[in-house]
Amino acid sequence: PWPGQVPDPAPAVVHPEPQPVLVVDEDGRPVTVRGRCEVSAPPAEIVLAGEPLAVTGWTGPWPALEQWWDASVARRLARFQVATDDGRAWLLLVEGGQWLVEACYA
């Protein structure tokens, strides 16, 4: 194990390019993650390709500083796992305030 590692199981589908997703709290406000991985509010819904999905469970964030040794490509992000009311689970990341879907555990 290493810091920032996402726990098993591995996702079933990993998207070649992460897909944009909207993550909102119970009041419909966008969920934000501060620099110290403080979440503004629990995620209540994700909206993927116009489809709203209620969040039934979530875990994270797992912070990651990728390629820290090269400032020109270094990335600071946080990953989350969320389960939705349609029975699917998702691996999300937030970077620079933008949420993306990296993978699905369908």
C-alpha cells in the first residue's frame, strides 16, 4: 500500500479519457474540495451526460500528487468512489475544481 492508493476492487471500465461530471450536495450546490482535502458537503447527486444519479454512498478523498518531480506535468488531485441509486459505482477525480469520471465499477 502507498499513500493515496484507491482500495480494491479495481474498476470494471476505465475510460480512455475522463468524462466531465457535475457533483452536487443536497441543496444542489457544487461540491468542492479544498487544498487539505476538506469536502464542502457530502455528495448527494452526480450528473453524467445530463443524467442525474442520486449518490447512495461515497468514500474519499484520496489525495494524489502525480509526477511531482517534473513541475511542467505535475498534477494535484483527489479521487473519490461513489455509489449511485442505479446500482453502479464510480471512480471520480477532482482537479483544479473540475470533476471527472475516470472509471465505473458496473
